[in-house]
Amino acid sequence: MTRSVIESSQTRVLPLEFERAYPVVVRGDGVWVEAAGGTRYLDAMSGGSMAATLGHGRSDLVAAARAQAERLAYVHNERLTNPPQEQLAHELVEVAPEGFSRVRFVTSGSDANETAIQLARTYHVERGEPSRWQVISFAQAYHGPTMETLALTGRPGLQGPFGPYLPEHLHIPPSTSRSDPTGQAALEALDRALERAGPETVSAFFCEAISAAALPASSPARGFWEGLAERRERHGFLVCFDEVVTGVGRTGRWFAGEETACTPDIIATAKGLGAGYAAIGAVLCREPVYEAVVNGSRRFPLGHTWDGAPLSCAVGLAVLEALRSEKLIPHVEERGRRLRDELEGALAGVSIVQEVRGHGYLLGVSFADSRDGSFLPRELRVAGRVDQAAFERELITLSTQPTRDGYAGDQTLFAPPFTTTDDELAEMVSRFADAVHRVAQDVEPELDRSSSPTTTGAER
């Protein structure tokens, strides 16, 4: 008999958190997942990590995987290629921003981000600028758990004990509507970072067009993107976008970078490409990046075993077909605007809710001290309590705790599958609002008993 809950002492799996009891989920259907004990949860996080963009139990995607597996499941791409890989690359270029011409397939989001950095470095070396290796990125970010991608964040809590292994990239404070509404402060910080590094040593500026886990649904003002594009032109570095979450429809566009005033040189994407049915990601580059390699060494050989495998690429093709035939991307754009308004309305009057942001089906709720708008005390664990309250109401959400550097406070992500019905969205909003109301009622007396409010979140 399958246990309904697994604790660290009951499993041979090395868990992420040893103090957490993990409910055992045995099946999924649409936007619902069912635990071994029979409890059904509404999945407002697309599988928990924003990957299951088309929901659970899609027979068309399963059929595509099975049909390809029966023909050819795997060949390595070093000396061989295969029709699904070739076709998927062609179709991704068709929906990418203008000027993108080549695709390298990988197996995960962190692989995609690592490959983007390697490609940017290769571009400069091939052009005779081997001194360019530094990467500048926003400090408040998450780009993956590998050594290189951990180095892209400025959050010590994420880097843990791995500091000795990480390259020393440069970071600038995030540009948010709260801290930098015009984007000018981030540009000034970027100028200081460029001066510190020496512009001739900088390979790339690496960021999300719209943030996901680290600053849910937040994006710098247009002025920042315009200034970034100007500095790229002046100093010669590349701009790389991490669209691991936002690519392939999540924000109501094929790629979120379309909304900025700075077309990137390289895009990394992953989650939505496999929709939770295959481990696949992709790195797309503009023609000048490709030309630097093809006119130089004519080699970009590094990769992983499953990169471009026919089975994964066949699933990717089926995902793109579903997005097109069901018109899901324009649906996410239009319905997402209303969903943000509905979520904001349901949370109206909750004292600790500071802001509700949204781009398509990527939404974020930030919480703050109602007395002065500063970040809530870390010890109150508001984000964690919101997740727990939502889970008790059989709703799956994901929240983030305040950061040590004061760049972000308690926040919750809301990222449902694109196929969620209006009734299911309404139920998600209702359960989430109920959870937040409950936590706020508990937190407000605790705030009154705490020390006087601070003037800025950065002082925490």
C-alpha cells in the first residue's frame, strides 16, 4: 500500500528539506492532482514549478511521446540529428523575436542558462576578445542550482556553502516598482559595475525580462531596458534573457522579452517547452552570435547526453501544436489581465497585501507591514504560512521568504496551467484569498506586539 505522506526517515530519496513531510501524489487530471490518500489539490503552480503549462493527463502529449518512442527514442546529437529536433528548431525560430536564427536544445532550465553563458563567452573569444568573461546580473534573482547559475544570483542564502566554487560575477540591485520605478537607479548601478569590472572584460548582462521565483511578475521600467540597449551598443557586451519560466506562453506571449525595449542576443527557455511531459530546454541566438562561431572555430561542442533527443523534441512539437491549435497564448494574455484584477479584488482590504502584479498567467503578490510599508519581519514567516494555509485548503502555491539583503520581502507566486477553466480559476482565487485573509488575521496582532516598524526593508 502506498503511503499518503513520506518523511525523510521513511525514504531512500535524499529530500530537499529533511523536516518536511511530503504528500505522495499519484495522479493528475487537468489542474488537479490527487494524493495517495484520495485528497485532490488544485494546482495553481502548474506542477509546483510552473512547468506543467498545459495541465496534467494530456492524451495528445502522451500519444506524441509514445509514437516517437516506438520509432526512435534516443540518439546522441554529436554525430547524428533527427527529424523532431530539426523541426522543433525551425518552429521555435518562427515564433522567436525577429533576428533569432539558431537553436541549441538542452535538458533543463539551468542547462539552458549555463549554455547561454558559454555561448556568450564563445562569441567574444571567436571575435578576438578573450578578456570578456564577466557577467553582470540582478542580485535578486534565481537562475538555477548549478555552480555557474548559482553565481548569477547575489543571494547568499541560495549559494550556501558553495562560494569557493563560484565565479565572482557582479550584481546590481533589482529594479522594482517599489525601489526603482523609473529604472534609473539600476542603470546607475550598472554603470558602476561596468566601471569596476572594466567594460572590456564584460561578456554579458544576464537577467529575466519578467521575474518569476525571485520577484514574481516584476519587471524593470521601460527606461531601464532602453538604457541597457544603449549601454550594450556602447560597450559591446551581450544581453541574455533567462526565459526558463516565461518562455513559450507563460506571460501571454511566445517570449516575455517581446515586451521590453531591449531585444536580447541570447534567450534561454525550458519549462513551457516540455509542459511537464519531457525534460527539454532550448537556447536561441541571434544571427550575429551564430556568425561569430561559424566564421571562427566552427565548433560549439559542449552538451549533455539527452540534448536534442527525438523523444523530448517530439513532445516539444506537440506542445507547440497545442498552443497554436487551442489559441492558448492569446487566451493567456487576455484572461491573465482579468485574473490579475480578480486576484487583486479578492485581496482588497487585506492589510498586509502590498501589491498584486501580473503578466499573463504569471502573477505575484507581495506582502508588507501595513504600518509603514516596510518588509515584514522574517521571524513571522508570512510567506511560509500563506503556503501552508493554502495547502490546508487543498491549493498548491509557492511563496518566497524575505531576503537577507532587503531586496525582497514575503511574496507568493500564482501560476496556473493555461488550460484552467474560468470556474477553476475562480476557485483558486477564492481559496487563495481565504488563506491570505486567515494569515493576515493571525499576523496583525503579532505585528502589534513586535518592535516598532522599520523605515526601509533594507534595514532588516
